[in-house]
Amino acid sequence: MALTIGIVGLPNVGKSTMFNALTRAGVLAANYPFATIEPNVGVVSLPDSRLAKLAEVFGSQKLLPATVSFVDIAGIVKGASVGEGLGNAFLANIREADAICQVTRAFADPDVVHVDGKVDAASDIETINTELILADLQTIEKVIPRIEKDVKIKKAEPGYLAAVLKAQEILNEGKALSAGAKDAKLDLAEIKDLSLLTAKPFIYVFNTDDAGLLDTEMKAALSAQVAPAEAIFLDAQFESELVDLTEDEAAEMLADSGQEEAGLDQLARVGFDTLGLQTYLTAGPKESRAWTIHKGWTAPQAAGVIHTDFEKGFIKAEVVAFDDLMEFGSMADAKAAGKVRIEGKDYVMHDGDVVEFRFNV
């Protein structure tokens, strides 16, 4: 399932350093604007401790976690919506992403140039959001005359035009659609065909340092500013050092810094959830694997991720919750305890379901 999260931000905020750490990709990270010209794509494994436990139960030879794709997009500058910097190319690259991860600098370092000459996370967020909002307003202003014409000749529904005009109102108030749609009672699915930038889900990453990670007042203020979107605080340079360590060494280094989880692991998890995804699990002697599906998918749809024939010929699914399987230690014991269920075509999958599909081609 090829869904991507676009990493955006002003130049020199640590986007490429974070991307390198996420993907171990060795992307150029330099102290000048537009070090990233073409977008770099990296596939990141989703941390999932359940797989190793499944492998113990089933004697699996391999572990195959779910993945999240990140795209490192060139730094934005003020005026991008009218072509400044890499302007149009930048906006086109964001348009292709399914969600936006906005990286903002929240650390002071005289050796790292800030494009606006000062470190101000709140101002940086406003700059980027303003450019995205202006770009969306341009898109809407271009399509309204066509939609009005289509409504007159009954090629478009009046409700569609009303939704577009409501989106325009939200944007004119200086709000991103993802933040303002709920209060305005706008269903963003109605205008999905316009591929509006601010209609995408947002995640905010604040790249900070040791002092920033301990500054609860600063973190609370920035989290409140970007709510209801998720806010993640990490030190990209520290994270880049973690990836070169063994699992035990990384855990020790995290513990020494007072962190329970690597910031990048948190980002992968939050990103996965922001995309509206969840996983179900399969296991056997060959492999224990996490399969990616949309929340709300039924058992046949989930089976189709393995192979289209599984969905076409779906008969039923043998399902046990991961926690129940771990409690009883084996499928046989879980069955004896009545924890293994046979589910049909209408069953809605839950995150962590351990499944064996039965089908007939």
C-alpha cells in the first residue's frame, strides 16, 4: 500500500538529517538553502514488538514489519506560492503526498544559518502554513468559474460548489482545511478531487536539543499551537547517532537521555496512524508479518492485500486477538479457551488481529 508522508519545512531546519536517520539513506544534509532539490523517498519499518513474540510461538524464520514511506521535499521559503525559491516544484511534490510532516527548528546554533535570521518556531509554522493556504486559494479561485458553469448545465451538483466555497471561506480566514473543516462542518471527502494541500493530515516535528526536550513549557505551547495535529519533539542529530548503534546500545543511550522511545520510532507510529492505517498479523514457520490496511476494512479487503485471489475467493477468516494468543501461548490453547473466532465477509478488522484466511480460487 503505497501511501507517503511528505517532509517539509524551511531550509536548514534538519529535514534531511532527520530523513537520513529515518531511512539510513545518506542523503545530502547541508547548511544552505535547497540542499535537497529532487525529493528523496525512503521506506521506514514500523516498530512492532509483536512480531518477535509471534516468531517465538510459531518458530518463524523471518520478521516482516509494516512500512511507512517518507519523502524529503526541498525547503520552502516565503513566497513559494508565487514561485519563490523552488516554488511550483515544491508544491507539486507536496501535492503527491498523502500526509504532510512539517519539520520546524526549535534549537539555537550560531553555526547553522536560519533562513529568516532568527529562530522562532511559531513564526516558521505560520510562514509554511501561509504558503500552503495561498496555494490552495489559487487552486480554488481557478476552478470556481468552471464549477459554477458545470452546475448551471447540471454537470456538477450544487452541493459540490457549496463545499468548494466553504473551503475558500476557511482558507480566507487563514486556517488550514485540516484544522478548520470540522468546525465549519465541511466534509473534506467532498472536495478530495482538488488535491488541496492543507486538506491533507498534518504532523508537526519540532527539531530541538537536550534543553528543548526537557522544556515542558515550550513543548506544551507548541503542541497547543498545532492542535489537533500531533506534535513530536526530537533531536535529529541525536537520532542520527542512534541509528549506527546496536539495539542494546541505542536503548542505553535513550535511557541515559531520559527518553523511553526514539523520536523517529514515535514519528513512524504517529505517521502510520495519521494516514488512517492499521496492521493485522500472520504467522507461520516461514515468517511473522504485519500487513498494512486502512482502518475500517473488512476481512475480504484485508485478505486482498496478500493476494487479489484471497479477496475474490474469500470464504472465512480464523481470527485471534494478539493479546489472547500471547496469554494462552499457542493457537491450540487459544482455541481450547474459545478465543479463536471464525469470521465472515462482514467482519471489520482490528489492529493486532492474528489471522489465517480461507479462500477458494
